[in-house]
Amino acid sequence: MKKMLMMFASMFVLFATLTGCAPTSDTIKIGVNLELTGPVAVYGVPEKLAFEMAVDEINKKGGINGKLVELVIYDNAYDSAKAVENATKLATVDKVVAMLGAATSAPSLAIGPLAKEFEVLSFTPSGTNLMVTRDGDQVNPFVFRAAFIDPFQGKVLANFASEGLSAQRAVIMGSNSSDYAKDLASIFSTQFSANGGSVLDTLYYSDPDKDFSAQLTAIQALGEFDVLFVADYAERAGLIIGQARAAGLMMPIIGPDGFESPDLNGLAGGAANVTDVFFSTHFTTLSEDKVIQDFVAAHVAFTGNEPSALSALAYDTIYMLFAAIEKAGTDPVKIRDALASTTGFKGVTGTISFDAFNDPVKSAVIVELQGGEAVNATVVNP
């Protein structure tokens, strides 16, 4: 009898412990799976802060349908295997209603099949690879993004080079280790050629490379040209900009949204080198729109810093998710359905609707840098 009582007592303690760990009915758990350490933490950290800012705002207003929002945050360290591990845990252990992230395309691509398998949506603020929201040639119904896709920004940049810079001859550099770089290089080349321009050469390198003298020497041997397109993230693009200027290559340099980083000037060897540099992005603080300026002020108050495009994308991402939860409740499949029906969402990165592939229909911005400072921004409509 004594043993039986001890067994019942042990079972009670275990039950009480498990019950104490269970989420309360007043909490809506949203997963976050971002690059918070590693080579692209400069993208993941601002997105995390924007998520936290939005949750602070919504909870101060009483939450969603009377329930407070809780973020469950994991670092994928820009490792696709880790991103998969995080997503599995979020969906099966933490029982989140939705997952936010990753910030970049490779981990986002790895997460996609799991989102479909577990029927818990994965919403990336900034993964731009075309295939992120695809399942083969069909849509992955449980993956969404807030950023425009690489084919769109590749064409935008080629058109800007042709029309905005009157370029006739271009050279392309990019990483052969990155689908992001290879896809953008191909799209830019195709569109620039269609515009009547000539691509003199496309020179590739590997992600670990930090010395680009071989490629730049080969570029110098090509003779005169009008624009250099660098299809890469700031980690290497900044080094290329600095080394190109040191080699006497002073033509305009253009690139994708990966250029946006507070480290770009330092990587380029100083702000003076970041002159006649242009990149496509999703948001600019140069806008005089009141919605954007209110967001900038709130972001400065919450974080101490002005927001980047990544901050703005993350902010729009989570507020679109909030709206879907408010409409659908906490059932993950119903949340997915509500998000898919989003039309005319007025965010800080523009007015957003989703197409049949869960990609946003929205505008892009081309930012001009002179002396390391953003001096002009041009809105480009789809």
C-alpha cells in the first residue's frame, strides 16, 4: 500500500509539473527561427528586434483577441540543418501557431518542407530566392514571404542600370557558392541584354574569399564599361567595393538588397569608397510618408537605432500575421488561410497583397549612396 501511495504521489507531482509547463490560454506562441549569430547575423538581429518591438506594442494594447503574444526564439546561425532542427522543435514541442524566419534564403528553403508537413506556416521577412515559397512547380501552401523575389529585383536593377544610369556595357561579379548570387547574376544579365546592353563578363568567386584581386585584374583587362553589378551580400560586396576603388575602378557599382548593412562602409575601407553605389531594397527612412516616419520614431525609441529595410520587413511580417490571427483565431491552418487572403495591407514597406505563390505584390526602392550615406531613393513599381 505504501508503495502504491508513493507511486500515486510521484504521478501527481509529474502531472502538476507538466501542467505548470503548459502554455496558458491567454498566450499565443509564435516561433522565431533567425540567423542571430554567424556570418549573416546582421540580417537576423534587426528582424528579431522588430518582432519584439511589435509584440511589445500589441501586448500593451491587450494582445490579440484578449490573448497576449509570446515569442519562442531560436538561433539557426545561418545553418540549414539547425534551421530544420529549430522548426521541428517549434512545430512539435513548442506548439507555436506560426513560425517567423528565416532571414535568408538557404535556411528558408530548408524549413519549407517541414512547414507543409506539420501544417504550421513559415513566414520569412526577407528570403528572396524564387523557390522559397515553391514546392517544385507548385506553391507551398504553408510558406509566405514579405520581401519581393530575386527575379523582380534582378530585373529592377538591370532596368535601373539601363535607364537610370544610361549604362550600355556591364560586368558582373558574384559568389558561385550562393544561389542568391547566381540567380541574381543570371536574371540581371538576361534583362540587361534584353534592354540592348552588353555584359562583357561574369566573374565568380567562393564565399570564403576575401581577396578579389584576380577578378578585378581580369575586369581591368576588359577595357571601359559603365557599371559593375555585384550579386552578393554585404559581407563580400563591401570588400569588393573597397578593393575595386583601390584598383581605380570608379564606375557606378550596383547590387541587391543584400548590400543593406551597417557594416558596408567599414568593409569597403571607409565611407569615401561607397560613392556612386546603388542597391535595391524594400524600405527607406528618406520617405516623408507619416506611416514610415512614425515607425522610424517608434523604432528609435525601442532600440536606440533607426530601422533598416530588414527591420521594416520584419515589422510588416509580424503585423500581417497578427491580422491573420485576429481574423482566424489560433488554429494554424486557419491562420494560413487568413494570411493567404491578405489584400491591400498597408505596411511600412508598401501596400501588400499576396499572389498565387504567396509572394507579395509590392514596390521596390533603389537607394543611392554617396560618401557612405543614403542621399536619394527611387520607388520602382512592379
